[in-house]
Amino acid sequence: MGKRDVQILFLLFFFFWLGVFLFIMEGRGSAVNTPASRPVTRRSKSYGRSCVEAPSYFWQTPGHLTVLKIPTSREAAKSQLITNKVDPEHIALLVKNEWKLSYVTPLHHFRHTQLKSYSKHLAAFIVAEKQRGVAVEVGLEVGFKVTFTAVLGLAETDEDAETVFIQIQSKPVFAAAADAPKVVWRGWLTCVNGDPEYLRSLPPDFVSLPLFCTSGPESLTTLVKSWFERAFDCNFGSLALNSTTLNWLAALWTGCHPTCNIRYLKLAWSLPTQPPLDVSYTVNPQDAWELWNSIHPEENAVPDDKIDIKEVQSFINGLETHFFRHFKIYLSAGTLVKVSTALGSAHLDGKIKIGNSDYITTLLTLLTESALLRMPT
């Protein structure tokens, strides 16, 4: 055997054992079941979940691949006696209050059957964070009571998840023993007429309740969001409304006037002048409806009556033109920031108030759509 043959055998022997070594190391790495792209997230406290677990990475699920389209038409608002299918006490919790809007990405492993357990975990989380020094703007209190409640009946389709209402109560240190705890915060997550293609594309272990409405101290809102993010690997973001959404509400609510007196149509614009000019414009409800009826005649309505965005734009343009005739101010140069009627109100900064439960489905459908479209892509 020559010197060259020895060198070849040595190289073959070396690469054989190198392959064996790499195979063994690969096997050890795969036993951890944590791909390099899925780093382990460590948490100091679980509050109901494992302290060491991989994040869900919702954005890698099929739901992320569904493209949501902005509708150019929608059904006219229809009155329905919502208390026939939703507990009147639950509806009473939703109306009259002003709500601050947020969007929330799908919740991982959220279960409506575990609401009682979630109540305990969220209460424990708030107490723990307060003991850690986190400011909670509700004064001196001895503890918190959290209640999760399923609001059954608001869902409009099989794909919609049922609404969940959350209430936080506290009792002041110096309160009498007989004094009842005081409600310090309310919030609810909902999905009404959510995009069916998007909802069906979600994996089975995700629940989509994209619209989050809150009323109470911002410090408590922050804690509630933090707990949800830890417990269900979701993300929250502020939900500001745009002028197009406000235009839709102005038209939809005005169209309800013949069946439910809207009492007034109030619109507010902000004009980019120096200094900025805020314009408040109150329209007689009958005049507003007659303008709307000239654009979308009631006598031509069919059972599945659809309203087109062009009709909405014509309605707003008509109101702006009427204002210009009287005050020589071009409202179209500014931004519509608020719309209100007796049925409800909505502000550009993401604040809404529900004034009449009979048309709550119309409002929540539009807001659910806004929340889904606002989520990061």
C-alpha cells in the first residue's frame, strides 16, 4: 500500500467519524423541540401558564395569510330587539358608557369554559403587580375582585366568538364591612360579523375577539392588557377611527330616523388653520334624513338593502355644501372628528358611546371590521 493510499484511507476515516458526530449532535438538538426561529420566552410568574414556553407566533399561522379587504358597500342599519336574544342586564352594561377602543390579535388557547379561572388569575396578577410597586389609580383598597362573564347572543354568525365582559371591583380600606365593593373598571372583547374567510383561516387553538372596549383608569387597562398578552400570546394596539368610518356611521344612523327618532345629527370638524379651527355642526334630523333619502330612496329599499360608499360620500358632500352656503367655510378642507346622534357617538381618537341597543349590531359590525383591518400585517 503506497503513501497516497494511506492518505486517502485516513481522509475517509476522518469524514466518516465527523458525520457520526454531527448526526449525534443534531439528534440532541431536536429533542428540545425548539426551532431556532422559536426562542423560549421566560417569565417570572405564569398566572395560569407554564413559566417556560415558546410563544405562539400567530403571525406564522394561516390566519396571517388571509388578505382583508375594505368593503365598499354594506347593509343598511336594521332595528332589532336585541334583548330578545341577549340578557337585558348584560346589554345595560354596554349602553350609555363611553368606551375607549383597542384592537387585539387572536387569543391562543382562550376558552370560554375557563372564565371563572381567568377571573382568579387576573385578580392575582393585579394584586401582585400592585405589591411590586405598579401604580393603580383607584385609591387605597384591600383587594380586587375580577369577574369574567360571557355575553351570549351578540354573535351574528357561526364564526363569531361570543362576547366576554370583564369587571373589576375594589373595596376601600376604610369602608364599612357592609359596604359593597365599588366597580372601578369595565371592559369587553367582542366579534360581530367578523370577516368569515379570515376567521375560518385561523387554527383551531386561536379565538378572535378583535375589538376591545374599556372604561376606567388607564393604569388598570394597561394591567389587564399585560395579563392577556402573557396568558394568551396576543398583542393590543390603540384603535383610532378614520373619517371614512365616521362618514359611514353618519349615513347609517341618519337612515334609521324614520323607524327610530335620532333626535339630532351632530358633526364636528377640525380645520387646519392657524390657530386650528374646530367646527360643530348640528343638523335637524328630518332635514338630514331627507337629504339621505334623496341619495338612497327608501321606497327603492329591498330586504337585503345595500348602501354604497359613493352614496355615503354624496351625503357628507351635501352636508358640507349646505354649510358652505351659509358660512363660506370649506369643511372638506378639514377632518371629520366626531359624529353623534341619539343612537350613539364616535370620535376619531377611538372613543364610542352606545345610546340605543336596538342598533348595536350595526355599530359593532363596523367596529369589528375596523379592528381586524387595523391589526399589524
